[in-house]
Amino acid sequence: FYLWADAYKLGFGFGRWEWCDSFDLFFFRDQSLPFGHGSFLCPRSATWLRDYALAQFGTTLNRGGEVLGAFAMNRVCTMVLLQCHLVSLVASGSGDRRELSAGDQALSFPSQGKSPSGTMGPNPIGSMGQQTQRGNPSPLHPPPKGSQMAPPGPPAPCEGGRVVEHSDRTPTNPCTGVSGEECPFSCNPGYLPIGQHVCQTYALPNGNVVINASFFGGRCVPLCPGVTACPAPQVAIRHNTTSTTFHGGWCYNTTCYPTANDALWTLAIGNVATWELGRNPQTGIYIDHVDPSLPASEQELGMASMDASGLGMAIECVAAAIGLTPVETAAKRVLQTLSSAASLVDRNANGWLPTFVDSSTGKSLSPGTFSTDSTGIFTVGALFARTYFSTAGASLPETPLIAKLATAALDAVNWRSLFCDNGQVSDVGSCIPWLLAQNASSCSDWFCPDPTTGSFFFSEMQWVAWLAYTQAGDSPSVAAMWASWQARRSNPGYSYDGEQVLTLWPSYVVQLPYYTVHAFNADPQFTDLLAAQWRAEWAYFNSSAYHAGARGRYGLGAGTTEPWCAAGAAYKADLIDTTVGAQTCRMYSPYAVAGYLPADPPLITSHLLDLLSDGEAVLPTPNGGVVMWRKSLLDPGWSLGYGITLVDVAAELYGLATLWLPPDFYQNVTNHFPPRR
């Protein structure tokens, strides 16, 4: 794909396109900067890359008073973070590239400082949100209409991939069919079938064809010697492990559990263990990502986030509520996290928190930059703990201190200062910024209500809007903002496969508010839209975009990815996007499946059990549990990336816990405030 930057809107006089061989993409270079500096829509978000660069390399470029982060991706391409739009491209047979016109339904991502309505703000540096893991959370506008996945013309027969190794699909019994047809297969004894073997062609956004008229997606993996199957009612959990028995050096180990509940409990144990690996025991602040194969002493503690710390406090409460952690232990941990945040982490003049901090010192890794989103997610996590321990830990000595610190975290923010008016913090207005400066006056990366409907496009920023309304709802501007936010319930703005949905962005946009915001989980319209989002995602993976969806292989998530098929990105937020090749590495995220459990518990439970049995996405944890992480349908050999990002995997435990908690648990534990009249 191309990346298109509006240099004139940045005040840069002129520039030109240049080709970056290392990433096989074009980028815009402002000629006032050294060679190799250009604009790039970063794999997480522009702000994430800026902050990461500052934290890791201390690299900055100053221009016009703005501090821009530069990140040396490699020797060829050093990308300065400028405003950019992503424009989808397709490749012609000759290899030429062309821009998709509006009639081709190109996706247009709202750029920095730009509202979903298309109104450009004057301060576009950064991203629409300083996100710990999740990329730019702003909704797509306009939504794609129709599908571009199927190429024109009659279906073509597949000549490649007709034999599935270690199966009944041999040279004398090959797969046959045309594009879109699935070839059933059975594996030989000692092998496990995984995936759907479908005739297809697939090209990456840069035009590189990686599957060309071939059957692809199904395979037979070797089972380790010993136990290979579990008799009913036992349930299998498998995972890939090293083996000296097979020439490839690996096989799938099988462990049998007495019941389905025991298998799911093992998944919950592993998720909690993953969070424990990411918690700095000296401060209680949670790091960005973990490697479950390493002990806690070998995790990278330097880069932590207030987002993960907020969700981590809620994780502690949920683990205690289902009996995985003693309530006393959870209370001590939460109190330590709150105390460290209060004493170590600096806020700006209006009380907003940074996103990335050092887990040992609490010092910001992006000095001078603060986030409404990170403040919101940390605060709802603190309030979650306050409400939970007020009943579950009423007699504990830590409970009054937790309540005091959580209330102080809420009161520390000037919620009336939520608005951003042309780059200036304001008590009046309608646009909400993602980022703020150290002082009380500067803001950037704001988003505004859609002028057509008067309502905000939905995002996980609901926690910020909700907290502002509960604390400053007597302000006419805040009350109007909340009304505009709530109006989206009746007009979601997007649709896919007949489902009206709140967003085309990953599952976290609806799942995290469901588990942490009372205004979402206690509202039947929003909970119905959560179920619609699940149905749309599952349908998306069952479409020709992925040729998946069976046995739980779906889930639109955010997290680590493979650079070779994701334009050099190591992290990506996946989208419902029908543009050719937009699925890049074709990642699926099992933790997103678990996060949707309230939408259809029996069916989604069966999907999780299938995922555990197939083992493709299963990773063991040090305490004997397992956790499920993202997998690439395009490259099944890929695993983990640089680590499990904690913010993304949170919904796995939140959702699993609904199998053992009262149906109204999340409504009750997020019910912090009396109704506003």
C-alpha cells in the first residue's frame, strides 16, 4: 500500500515520494529533512512509535517548536512521525499500482488531529490516541460497502496445494476444485488435522501474491508419542513442544483433563500467571508485554503502561472473585499498584496521566505527553477495585486505603477540562483530545461528533466520557457530550454481514467497556451490540477474507504480528476490512473469542474447547496453566512475536470468569456512582 501525507497541511513546503526497499512501500519525504525521513502510519500508532523511540533511543527532531519522535527502523528507512492517510491499493497484472477511487471503496483512516467527520485540526503530530497496545482507535470513515475479496471472472481451478502431507490427500487422491471450494481431508494415525484447506489466491497489500491458485490452510501436525487422544468426557489441551522423536524436532503434546470445566480453568490459571509475570513486584506497576516461556526475573521491566496497570487491578479482583487468588493477596497487590501510581507517576496540570512509564521508577517514557485514554483506563481499574473490595474485602485492613487512593485517582482529574478547542484545552466545546501537554492549556489529536448525526463514533474512550459525565455532568458541555456519545447506541454507524456494529476496529473497543464501564454493561442496547459485534467478526473470518472460522479460529484482535506480511510492523490492530489483502498476516486472536463469552456462552465455550484441543494457539505458562495468543493463518509456524501484550489479553480472563461468576457481577462491580438526575 501507499502512505499518503498531506505535507501542505503540516506547513512543510514541499516533498516527494520515495521508495523504501526494506519494507516494500512508498513513503512521503519532506525535503527539508535528511534522506530517509518520511511519513509512515506506524504499526501501533504514531504516538506509540514516537514514545518508544524516545524511551529506547532518546531520538528527537525539533521543528517549529514541535518535538517529533524518530525511530530507526533500519539503515534505509528512518521514519519521522507526520500526519498520513492510509490509502488502499491493488496491483494490476503488470505490477503497476493504482489508487482506489471512492467508487472502489478505498478505506480512509482518520488522520491525526482529524475528527471522524473529516474536519482537520491544526495540530496533527502524533496519533488519534496514545495507545499502549491497540493502535489508533478512531473509527474508520466512511465504512466499506460491499466486498472486494472475490476477483472478477469465473472461479479458477487450483493446481497447487492439492496434496496434504500425512493425510489421505495423496498424489493419487489429490484435492480438486475451484476458488472458494474447501477440500476435506483426514490425517494419518499419529497426526492431528488443523485448519480448512481451501482453494484460493491471496495477495498482500503491496501486490505480492503469496497464495496463487492453490489449496491452502489445512495441515496435519504430528502428535507426541504417548497420550494422543482423550476419551469422553475428558478434554484435551495440546501445545507445540520440542521432540527428539520426529525429524522436524517438534510435535503436539496432549494432556487430558477430567472435564471441560477443568480445561477452561487451566486457561484461566495461565492467564493470571501471564499477568503475574508482567507485574513488577517492587512497585505493582504492570509492564507492556511478557514472554510466558521466561520466569518473572527475566521479563523486560523497563517499559510499563498505565493502561495495563489499570486493567491489571481489575484482573486481580476477577482472579480473587473466581477463587484463583486469595482475596487478601489481591488486596495487597492492588494497594501496592495504587500507592506506586500515586507516589511515583506524575500527572499534568489537570491531572491526566502518561501512557508509558518505567515500571521501577514510575517516570514517564514520553515526558510532557499525557493521555486521556490512559487516564480513563487506569481510573476505571482503580474504581473496579474500590467497589469490589468494599464488599468482598470489607474486613481487610487494605480496603479503606484502596478506597482512599482510588477516590483520589478519580478526584485528581479536572474532568471539566476534557475538551479541546483548536489545540487549546477548554471547559466548553464538543471535541475530545487523545493527548495533552504538561501545561493546562495545550491538547492535540482530538475527535469530534459526526456532523451528520451529531453523535460520536464509538471507541473504548467511553470510559473517559462516562467518568467525565459522572463527575462533571452539571456542565452543559459535558452533558451535551454524553448525550452525543450515548446517541450512538441507536445508530451504530457501521454494518457487516447484516449486523449493525459499533466499530470496524478490533474486539477490545467493545469488550473492555463491557467489563469496566457500567454505562455499557448495564445498557441492553450496548450489550445487544456486543453480541452483534461477535456475530460480525465470526462471519468475517468465515468469509473469503480468511477462509477460517471453524473450531474457534477467529477473533479480531490487536497484538504482535509478523513483519514480513504486515509491511514491517511487529504489532497490528486488525480491522473488518474487505479491501484486497487488508488482512495482511491473517491473524486470529483466541483471547477475543473468550472476551465475547457473554454473547453466547454455550457456543463460544465450544469454540474455546476446540482451540484448546487443536493447540495451535496454546502457550504453556510457568504455573502449569496455558494462555492462548495470536496465530497467523498465513504462516502457521509463527508464534508469540516479541511477547504477549497484557492490555490485549485481558479480555480472555474477563470473559472466562463469566462462566463461574454471577451474571450481574460486572454490572455490580462497575456500579460506582448514584444515578445522575
